[in-house]
Amino acid sequence: MADNIVITAAGIVSALGIGYEANLQALRDLRHGLQHPQFLRTIHNDLLIGEVRLSDDALAESLSISLAREPYTRTSLLAITAMKELVQDIDLETLREENVAFINANTVGGMCSVEDMYMEFISDHYDGDFVKYIDTLDCAASTQDVIHYFKIRPFTATLSTACSSSSNAMIVGARMIAQGLVDKAICGGCDAMSRYTVNGFLSLKNVDKQHCKPFDQNRNGLNLGEGAAFVMLEKETAAKARGANILAHFSGYNNSNDAYHPTAPSPDGSGALRAMTQALAKARLQPQDINYINAHGTATLNNDTAEGKAIQQLFGGGVPFSSTKPFTGHTLAAAGAVEALFSMMALRENMILPNLNFETPMEELNITPVRDLITDRRLNHVISNSFGFGGNNVSLIFSKA
Amino acid sequence: MNPVYIISACAISPQNSFESEDFLLEIRSTDTGKLFVQEPDYRPFINPVAIRRMSRLIKMGIGCGMKALQDAGVQTPDAIITGTGLGSMTDTEKFLKDMILLKEEALNPTFFIQSTYNSVNGWISVQTKSTGYSQTYVNRGFSMEMALMDARLFLNEAATPQYVLAGGFDELTEEYHLVKSKVGYWKEELQQSRELLQHNDTAGTIGGEGAAFFVLSNREDNALCQLRGSGMLQNPTAGKVASAILQLLQTYDVDAKAIDLVICGNDGDVRFEHLYTEWGTLLKDDTPFVTFKHLTGEYPTASGFAIWLATRLFSSPKTREQFLHQKGEDTTPRHILIVNHYLLNTVSVTLLSKK
């Protein structure tokens, strides 16, 4: 790319913990963050989910937010928590002055709160605590809450493409910078656990009640998770000029479409293959330049077949791959950004993350995911996949700073 | 940025806008405070098997998008970029209420899938075999504007002729109307919707809905007009709107006095009227102002209707006659400015020019 885009700050909250170090340590220790629901009020309390281990009140308290006064949903609390981690790396004042975009992504807005109050929403009562949550349902509510909390006034956008949402936020941010619309873009996504989402995926019959097993012959569906993650993108020249610490290069990306089915991926993996191939072309890299593939790997029957075939076709057996969703659950709109951070950690720490729970190779594939943490080699380029409903396929490539 | 052209424009609205050039010969008005679209026959545009399970908004989005492609003579767009403030409210409401009432058991996945904001993109890509870029903005009053901005970015990146399908869509439901009445969205005293803007001394507006899709290209051939750009403002003062207009015009080197026509998104809500007051003096004294929310009602992607209307005002003398009530001498506008606000205090300004 003519303009090298780099990542100069990052923030994350997931079931593995709050912040870069906590998440990195959990990955290193092979410690997953799944448990039975502690905070989500659901009848499906036998599910394993990747909840962030703080209640709404605890999250609010750590942010000095009074939930009695302000209607922050869990979605917004997670987004603000991740952003707070990110802004530790930067001077918030410069963010207030500069030409900055905040590109957020989200799948169900403040549904986590709305679903508790909806019968009041549609009752004949016009007064009550519920009223202040009425405008929190849409995806842009968390975007507005973040800029309100940090008292910043960036250009804002919110997008929603299901499970590839925050990967798309990063692509949009990079493109806006490349074309000179903004100097910096803070991009990522957030999603809180909601009964709406849990029951949606249960109705699709692709949730595993046990630990999910990506790329395993006996995989039986996904585990859901929640979280938020953001990265700050800017041009390499600008980052160097201000002496910023460059965490990684955002060296290539692609968003393309399956055009196969509204929810299922093309079974031959042609959509996944297209996204990875075109991302490599954008980064001017060959498949053999990639040292690790952070797969979408939801552990659903369809995804892993399609993605596995695409990885096999493009990389043969030559490049180690894994899904990190057994650590965090599938964090939906946040997944792309969460896994972008994991990919960045892999690059910086020279470690290849293992695919937990893998036992039995898939019949359709002659490749298998990485089982153990690998720390004995240098990583230069990592590719990270996110594939969403609607055939929305995204591959991102990160390179060593 | 390189010039971007609108090749085709299609709107589904409460008025007769889908097929007809004579769309305002008969104005549809209501005294219920809710303007629902006139639904066209979708069968020529949507897979006949799939259509039976589709909800209203999904059909509205796909039908409108497919018609825009047909009008442009484009079979497979290079990108599909949409914006929606609400997505399919019907599906969201159904899945949510079922989940609560059935106590999380025996739920229908169709509602869940269709409540996903990018499901219209997914369907159009399947129907057109479009394997290109696909994006969906869910950004309140800027959803449409962001889709168009992304389309301009996409076309600016392209080295070869490309066609982008870009559009916005939102639906009104009885339940949504009830819920938003609790946060003061709507007027309490109902009048005929056609007289909405004569009642701009009270808070609130009327509910509306619609879809608008455009085929945009970096090629000029058969273009209706040029899409210059949009400015987007969060919680602006009236003065900020004026300076955003000047900045937009300056970017595209258009003199404020050269604006021939302005389309305004006033929705009768007294709380937002001031946003339309401070910049009129920048323009020529006799610049015609056109309003439209008495025809569409208020919804997050209403600016899509305004852009559709602009394309008609550029190209159709008959529409100008209906809209501007100018009989006789017809002058084709060269530059049209759109100023639109949405309820949660966002304002967008958009410039279109004759190619």
C-alpha cells in the first residue's frame, strides 16, 4: 500500500479480562474465559458463555458512572472500558483537537437492557425508569456513549455486518485515513451478552453446550461471548513523526461477499478464499509469507468446513492456524477487533496461539489446527478472518512493526 | 476526490414514487400520525420462493435496490453499501416478544436472521451474484449519508469503471410508534400529514418510512446528476449548519448564489426549526425551498428520499411542475442543496450538481 497504516494504541475487554496484558497472560496460560452465565438472566443457564467477569454495577463503578443517573447499557460499559484501556496509550487532548474518526461496530445495540424492559416499553405506561433506555436500542447508542464519556467530538460512524462488524470498522477507518478524510481512526466494536442473541443462535441450532471445538470432526456449534476492542489507526509517517509506539502494521485487508446464501457460507469455501486471497494481494504478500492464521473458526458445522477448505487450498498445510474462540466465545461484533488484538499479540510476542479443545481431524480436511502454544519462531505476518451472516467475509493482515 | 455520478435512483415511499413520474398528482395524506409506504408488487424483483418468508422491510430494501439496478442496466454491482437506522423493526419486535412470552423456548430463527442489519445486503448479493465489497451502516440520522460516503470512497479507490448500489431503508411499525411516543418523537395533536409543516409551532413530528437506492458510478454515461458530498453534524447550532454548508460548497467550488434549489428536511417539530433559519441569507433571494417530510414522515434514512427527489428535479420537468408549482418557463437546476435533520439532533448537508 502506498500509505502504510499502523496501529498505535489498542484496548480490549473480554472474558479473559480487561486490558492487553490480562488478555495476553490468559492466552499464554491457555486459560479460557468461559463459564455458566453469572450475569445474564436466562433459562439456558447450562450454557458455557464468555462473559466479562464484572457486573454492570462493577463495570460502572470502575468507570465512575452512576447508572442511576445515566442509562448506560452493558454494551456501552464494555465499549467505554475497552476505550479507557486504549486511551492510556495516547494523549486524550490531542484526540480532541485532531481530525479523528471513531468507527464503532455493534450487532444488537443496547438489547441487553431493552430486553428486560420491553414489555414496559409497549405497555400503556408513559413514565418510569424504562423511558430513559428507549433510545438505547440502536447500534449507534454505544458510539454516542463513548464520545460522551470521553468528551471527544470525533467524526463518528457505526456499522453492523453481523460477525464481521468490527473487522469492517477497521477497514473503513483505514480507507478514510488513506484517502485523507481523517488523520486517525479509532476502530473496533462491542457487544454485550443478551438473551436475544443467545436465543437467536439457539434457534439456529448452532450453539454447543459444551466447550466449542473449532475444526474438529465432532464440533457441534459455537459458544457465545461478549466484549469490546478498539485500535487506533494512523499513517506510519504521522506515527513516526510524533514518536508513537507502533504496535503493528495494518498491511492488508479485504471485504467481499459470498453471494451464496443469506446465512450459510458457500460450502466450497470460495468466499473465504476470495477474502484471504484479495487481502494478500492488497498487502503484496504471498501465502508463504504468512506465519499464522487466526481463523474465524466458530466451530459451527458450516463455517469450519468452508473456512478449512479455503485455508487448505490457499496455504496447503504450510501455515499454522487456529481459532481463539474457545478462549473468549464468539464475541460477535467485537470478534474482529478482539482477534485483531490477539493477532497483534501473536506478532509482538512471537507466539502462535493454540486451538483449544481440538481432538479429531475433520474428514473433509487434511490439515489440522495448532494444538499447543508455539513460541520458538519469529512471526512477521498474521492473517485474521471474520465471516458474517449475509456472506460478509473479511480478512485482515497485520505485520510486525 | 474524483467525481461520482448517480446513474439511477429509486424510492419506495408513502407517495406514488416507485414507478411513476407523476408521483404527486395525488398526495397521500393521513390523520393517524403514521405514513406507511405504498408497497409495489415485489414479485419481479425478489426470488418467488424466498419472498413468502420475508418481512416488509426486507422486501422494501431488496425490491428498491433491485429496481435501481434494473433502471441502471447493471446486473451485478461491484459493491453493495446500505444504511438503516432501525433495520427490520418487525422482525426485532417479533423475536423479542416471542422470546419474552415463550420464555426463551421454541423460537423462530427467521425473525432473528432478518433482524440482522445487513440481511438486505446479503439477499441482494445472492440475487445479483455480487461478490464485491459489502457494508451496512446503522448510524441513526447518518446511516444513508455514511453509505453514500463509503460509496464515494469505494469509487475513488477504483481504477476501472465501477458501479455501486447504495441505499437506505427504514420501516415504521405500530409498536415502534408507541415506544417512541414515550420519548416525545410525535406530535400529540394530529392533523392531516399534508399540513404537517403548517403546524411547526409544537414539538414532535409524524412517523414515516421508506427506502431509496441509487446506482453510483465513476463513469458519467447516462448519469442523472453528480453526487458531490455530504457534511454530517452532531448536535449543531444553527450557525454550525450555516458554516457546514459554506464549507461543503467551498470544497466543491460552488458559489452559494449558484444554488438553484434547496430541499429541506423540516419535519414540523419546533425544536429543530432553528436549524433551517440561519443559512437562507447565504443563498439567492428567490431560491426555491422544497420540503418533503409531509410526504414521507420522519425516519432515520429520510434523506434518501430527498436525494431521490433531487434526481427527479434535475431530470423531470413534470416533477418540477408538480413540486414547485411553476407553470410555464422551466429551468433545469444546476446545483441542489439538501439540508436534513433527524430527531436525535443530527444534521446533514448534501450537494448534488447537474453533471
